[in-house]
Amino acid sequence: MKKVILSLDVEDWYHLDYFQRFECDESQSLLDGLDVYVDLLHELSLPSSFFVLGEIAETKIDYFKRLVELGHDVGSHGWDHRRPMTLSPKDFKTDLNRCSKAMREINGDSGFGYRAPCFSLDRERLNIVKELGFIYDSSRIDFGNHPLYGSIDMTGYNVEANYVYEKDGFIEFEVTTLPILGKNIPISGGGYLRLFPWTIMKQLVTRHLKKNDIYILYIHPFELSKLATPNVPNSTSSLTEFRFGHGRKQVVERLKTLVDLLRSNGYDFTTFKSLQEQIVMAT
């Protein structure tokens, strides 16, 4: 099957959980990275999935409609990047319903998916995603060391492939990690693409590809933005400043190099929605 799914979590830099939003100057947007990414997809003839915050989606309905028309996949990333695990199930359901209006405008009668901000989801909230009519989710990541991430129990789901689970036509796509010395290490985020030396990143991805048929990448507009790093709040630690800003200028070229690596290993590029449809038709 050998599939790659590229995905962009469409949020601005001030939505990141290591900043206090009320301390950020929201006039300093880095959402130009969305256009940079779309242009790169066009240049490389690649499809992609997009997970869009509701407060951004409702201001750019026609933009995302066009992406769907071009064969991309547009799903929800919540309304304003509040982590679902910080919301009660009732409030989480309200958040999702608020997002669904824009998703339906963008996708028409076609189904759409969801990814939780910071992968902050558990089984109870996953059941709500499924209940509200989303056709897939990509919030599961097996990396228990991260304080913001949730943990999703997949009991009762069929394992369709490594990192892919199915139940009643609903698909959970687990984000790519690599087991090293008994611990899973994420090798699929824009931050790792920016911060790891390419020689190390290449070794880790190649090792994954030797044993798995699916690779999932997630990245963010701020990592692709051509604009200068904004003035971060005074309370920001030096470590946070580093992991936020380091390597942004080289991300586009790194992404091209990664695409070349994946293609050279015989992987085809698709979207979550296309793969969901393929799996459902086969079951």
C-alpha cells in the first residue's frame, strides 16, 4: 500500500500552547505560511490534508473550498485551539458543532475529518467525534512523554495496517512515531524537520519506511512562513524561543528533500479522506 499523507494544521503562531495568547500581538500573523505550503504542493504535484481552526476557516471559506476542488482534504482542528482534554465532554461537543458549520460549507455533502489540537484526545472524546458524523480522526500519537498529548484506547477497532484503525467505517489514523530503545519518538512533525539535523532525520524516516507502509507528516503555517519571527511575549523562555523560531528558513527545502526520499522509496501521496474511502470500500 505504501502511502504518505502530508497534513497542515492551519493555526497561527499565537495559537501554540507554549504561548499565552492574551500576551501575544495577534497583528503579527504568520499565516502566509499557508500560501507557501499550497504553492509548494502545486509545484510538486502533491495532495494534502488540512486541519483548520474554525475561527480561521469561517473567514476563508472560498479559499478552502478551492482546495477541496483541487483534490485536497479539509477537516477541522477545533475552533480556537483549546485542547479537548481541558474541556468537558459537553463543551467539547459544543466546540465541534461550532466548527461543523464551516466544514459543511467547505465540503458540501462530502465527509470530513478531525485532528485535536496538540493531539489532546481520549476515547470518550473520540466517540463524540464519531457520533457527530466525522468520517475519520488523526489525533492518536503513541508518545506518552508529552504533557499535552492525550491517549486513545482503540479497543474494539480493527487494525487495518500499522497506525490505521477502523470501526463502523470510521477510521483513526495514528501519527507516525519510531520505537527507539523502548520509547516511541515522533519523526513526523514540522518541529522535528526543523530541529533535527537532516542526516539524523533521514536515518529515522528511512528506518520507519523499512517496516511500515504509511508515513504521516504534520506541519504548521508558522514553520513555512517567509516573515520574520514575531515579537514573542516577555514571559517566553529561551528554550521556547529556540524551538519556535529555529530552522524556519530551511523548512521548505527540507520538505522537498523529504518528499524526494519518500518517493524514492516507492511511496504514493494521498489524503486522509481518500485513504478512508479506500479502506471503507475494501471492508
